[in-house]
Amino acid sequence: MIRAVVSGTQGTNGWYTSNVGVTWNVTDPESSITSRSGCGNVTLTRRDLYLHGHQRRRLLQSVHDH
């Protein structure tokens, strides 16, 4: 299972008021994890919030899907 762990200062309505860190919790109860490829840590800055519509949605969807 891959689960996103989000950190930062959360404001109202689910918006963050600081940089947002995303790390990944990767587990498999049936076998050991041998690779975490594609699960690197990410920091989203205020600048990242200005991505154009579909790019932002794709980024947020990729975080949500993991």
C-alpha cells in the first residue's frame, strides 16, 4: 500500500498556508519492499500553487491516487 503523508501549516477549508511536504508511507504486509521508485519526497511551495489549471489538477490527483 502506498499512502501520501502530507505536512505543513493548514489554514481554513483545507488550504495550506505554508510549504507543503509530501512523503510516502510504503508498506506490504505480505512481502518486503525492495524498491520505492517514484515515491520520492516532494515539497510544494507557494510558487507551485500558480500552476495552470490542468497541471495543478494532475499534480493534486497524482498525490491523491497514491
